[in-house]
Amino acid sequence: MFARSPVLNQSGPTEFVFRAFTTVPELQALLFLLFLLLYLMILCGNAAIVWAVRTHSSLHTPMYFFLCNLSFVEISYTTVVVPLMLANLWGARKPIPLAGCGAQMFFFLTLGGADCFLLAIMAYDRYVAICHPLLYTLIMTQKLCVRMVLCALGLALLLSLQLTCLIFTLPFCGHRREINHFLCDVPPVLRLACADIRVHQAVLYVVGILVLTVPFLLICVSYVFIASAILRIRSAKGRRRAFSTCSSHLTVVLLQYGFCALVYLRPQSGSSVDEDRQFALVYTFITPLLNPLIYTLRNKDVKGALKKAISSKGTGEAL
């Protein structure tokens, strides 16, 4: 008579639990401290970028606007995962209800997809800046930048909502099922289904191509034109500065897209659950941590803004 909610499949389990990294208490404590330290570094580093861009007028440019949004997204999507992960490392494993698992999957996919789209937008921004410098301010207007960010978030939200709803229409046998992962990601949850999942895997590949392959190809095309333009620069100093700016972005791109592709685009029959969990650690901790490190240590503008803020605060406290 009444349609069932696609996210709350009542024929399945009422809750999930995550498989522990280790059962040795000493190792659990060590992993807890390590992940907590990495999480705090991610929060502080990315928050510093957001604060520096928002408060310093010299950084009110399209490149730093996109960087600010990227940092905010990475703060958000690590926060969707890490606190629950730490809670499971500290003491007994905490079960997550079916609705909570669906919510975590939805927000993780949305923010992760937005992260990938923003990296492609940043590549386009660098392409316009280096290949069409005289037209840069005319093309990359504030209105266009805001629209591009909103489109990235909207497309990621739409794709993740459809995929999450599709996954949670599947039946999951048993009252409590163990997820061999530290979050409700699509591949490990699919493995727990008590039904044919070939259609769901096909949809996952399509979404993976739209979120990973298409933006990555656009980034590659942008950098082909960028490299060609850089090689035509006569000044050696100008070439070094252009390569320095682009290499920072490329480092983050290769890590993010590379490890995500290994998890979402690899055939499930040939993939290892433990490998997927290790790869997920990279794009959950390493790339969000590298983002502030790379863009601050290799960027004079951001370093200058942070140093100025620290020195002015020190001067204010002294007075």
C-alpha cells in the first residue's frame, strides 16, 4: 500500500559495525593518537587557509577563492569520517544505525565529489591565468567563480543522493552486519548485500567515471595547454614560478584521483577489501593534510599573509 523509504530498508539489519584495525589495546591507543594528531593538523591547516583568504584582501582572487572552498570541503569531509572512526578506536566498537550509515555515505560522497570537481575547476583557472593572462580578469569574474563552485556542489549532491538511495534499496541480511572498513563507503557496503548487485556496481562505475575520469581528463587537457604556454615563456624565473604554482596543484590531483580510482573504478572481483581500506586512508588523511602544506609552504602569497597575521597579533598582544 505504502512505498518503502529507499534509505531505510526494513528487511535488512537495524545497524552496522565497523571492523577494528586491531584488537591489541596498545596498538589501538597508538592508532587513536596518530589519527587524532593527523585530524587536528588537517583542521588547523585548512582552517588557516580559509581564514587567511577571507581576511586578507591580497588573496581575494579566483585562485584563492577556489582554494578556500577546497579547504572548507576537506575540513567537512574528514569531519564526516574521523570522529566516528576515533570513537571506534577508543573503547568498544560503536554500532551505527542503518540511517546513520546512509547519511555518512551521502555526505562523504557529496563532499568527496565536490572536492574532485573543485580540483578540475582550479586547473581551468590556472589554464586561463597562464594561457590567457590579458583576458583573465574578464573571464574569471566573481559571478562565474561562485557559479562554478555552486555547480560543483550541486552536481556532487545530485550524484551522491541517487547512488546512496540506490545502495540502500538493497536487502542486508542479519540484525547486525560488520563493514570491513572504517566508514560507510559504497564498495564495502555493497559486499554485504544479499541480492544481485551487478546493476548497482554498473551505476557505481558510471558515477565514478563522471566524478573521477571526466574531471581528470579535463585537468590533463588543461595542463597540456599550460605546459605548452610555460615552455614559451622566455624568462627562466617566470617559467619556474609558473611550474611551481602548477606542480602544487598536480601533486594533490594525482594523489586524490589516483587512490580514488583504485577504490571506485577497479573491478570488484579483483579488489582486496584491506587494500581499499588502506587506499581510503590516503584520501581521508593524506590529501587533506597535503593541501595546506603544499599551498602554504610553496606559495609566497599565503605564507606572507599568515606571517603578517601572526606578527600583527604578536604586536597587538605586546601593546
